[in-house]
Amino acid sequence: MGKVYLLDVTNRDGVQTAKLGLSKLAKTMINIFLNEMGVFQSEFGFPTTRHESHYLQANLKLAEMGVLKPIRLGGWIRATVEDVERAYELVPNIKHLQLSISTSDQMIASKFKGARSRQDILMTAAEAIDAAKSHGAETIGITAEDASRTDADFLLQFASVAKEHGADRFRYADTLGYDNPFSIYKICKLLAKEVGMSIETHCHDDLGLAVANSVAGAIGIIDGGQDAYINTTINGIGERAGNADLVAVVLALKKSKKLAKKYKFGIPIHLSMAWRISKYASYAFDVPIPINQPGVGANAFAHASGIHADGVLKDPENYELYDFKELGRGEPEMVETGREICSGEYGGISGFRHIMGKMEISFEHRDDAQEILELVRYANVLAQKSLVADELRFITRYPDIAKELLTLTPP
């Protein structure tokens, strides 16, 4: 049987969400949390975008240092030779790439305005894969954008050509959230059987089906004899109505009726990270977690009905499929209601040492504290909010990496 792997795209699709964004430090923290959770790969950014280059290189250094291991870090680019060349010009040591091109007749006719044919799509993708291989890419994923509105025969042809040229995975992108669990199961199983390569599901939530479609597609892939890679974002944050929520996907595969016995994760997933990673993403994006969010919402374990309250007090399994402690919940959260000293871009050394002292971090010399404080100030400028404890610890532990993350060099 094939296995399920998680490929999170928060740092690529999530940051493309209109009106939202993340600092480079926040993106790095998300990579660290994803690694701790057991996510196989993070689509960590755009290697053709100049302002991402320092961040990408800094995270690749963290991987070399063993901080970001075993998680893989993959960059997203368009499936063109020009994008491949640009990626290796800006980030020459990138090892994993995701190449993307539109495949539906709708996109070919209306996005490309008739300038490309199906044959052009095949040729362009093949040339891009060849270029990435020539630069030494270790793994290559190929995306069929708008796959759910692409003719099945052409989709099979596209995936087959990609495989012939050395692509490692095929990404089935339900770009508009058009699929349903029955249709995506059928096409993913067909692709897995006929093409014979690992397949990713990339589902959007325009119809509220992203998690269901992701799970159904993964089941189809495994039933077709291949490994399944599910694309997720933390808290489902993504373009328009969002993507498949990371925690909800894990819960569905671990807790839904009879799934866990047959459809298993390829590497251990630490569900106990759920609360921490969801809370951090909510802070970083400045988007509240919906009250009814599976597993991590404020009401996920709240009971008001007399019948429910009575039942859950007698035995939680009467009205709860899983325990809140499994998700890392249950610890009290402390909120300052009196005097509070915050990190800020105009903070001073005394306040900073007070904050770090509460975290049991001390500095042998004042100059050492001053050096870290300066980095914290820059991080506050970019984030435009006080930093949380995990961010402060990271900067203190890896000041050189933090400096690179905070460096922007316009052309």
C-alpha cells in the first residue's frame, strides 16, 4: 500500500492570500513548526522573487545545520525554462522545485489568449523539467493548474510526459475548488494506475470541500497503487476561500471511520503540535481561528447543552471523537492584565533584558544583549507587531540566520 505524506503550502499559497502576508521570520518559524509536526515538505517560497532570496538561502542553511530536518524545502516556479534559470541564479543551492503550468482548455483559451496549444503546454513543461534536471534538482514536482477542469485524456498525457522527462511527482490542482470527493477519487485513482507516479492533491475550498476532496483524492491515489501527497495550509489560509486545513486533514485521516487502519502516514505526524502551530499562524497572519475550526477552534471541545454536558462528563467519548490533549491543548494561557513590557522597534536594553529574563534567557555581557536587541528591533519593524517568545528564542539562538532573514536588498 502507498502512504500519505503532507506537503504544506502555507508559505507559498497562504501568503498569496489577498490582504494578508507574513514576515520572513514568521515564514521561517512556520517551517520550524511544520518540521516538528512531521510534515514531509514545505513549499517555502518563490525562488524567482528577489526579495525572497535571502530568506530562502537562510532556511536552506538551517537545513544544512540540521535545524530544518528531515523536512524538505521546495520552491514554486512557473514551468518555464526562464523561471528555472532565474531560480538557480538567485538561489543556486535549491534542491526541490515545483513547476506549474495551466492545462485546462479554459485556461489555454482565455488565460493564454490562444497563444498556446495543448502541444505547446506539453513541450514547455518538458523543457522546464529538463532545465531543472540539468541544474541538479534532486526532486521535481509538476503541477497541472486547473486540473479539475482539464480533459482526463490530456491530463494523462501531460502527467506521462512529465514522468518521461524525470518529474518525481504530479500535482493535481483543483484550483477553483470545482471537484467533489467522488470525482477527485476517480481521476486520482486513474492517474495513479495509468501514469504510475506519486501524486499530490492541491484543493481549494470554494465549495467548502477542500479537506474532503484532499482525503478522497489521496485514497484514490493509494487505491491506484501510489504514494499520496496532500497539500495543506495552516488554518486553511489561502487564496479566495482558502485551502485544505492542515489539522483537519490530519484529524480526518487519523480519526475518520476506518481510514486510519488502511491509509497510513509515511512518517509520524505529531498531532500534539496542532494547537501551537495553529495559534502561531493566527498570530502571524493576524487572522482569528474560527470558533468552530476542527480541533483548534474555541468551541471544538465546548459543551453547553444539558444532554451533551452530562454525557461528556460521564465519558468524553460520548460526544468527542478525540481528546483535546492529543492536539496539545489544555494548558492555561497567561494574559497580562497589569503592567506589560513588550518587544518593539523602539525598545531599550532594560525592557529587552526584562522580557528575556522572564523566558529564563540571560546575556553574559551587555554588548551581547544589545546585538540581539538590534535584530529584534528590525524584526519588529518588518512584522509591525510585538514578537512572541518562540521568535525571540530563535533570534537569540541563530543571530546570523536572523540577520539574513531581515535583510532586503532592492535592485
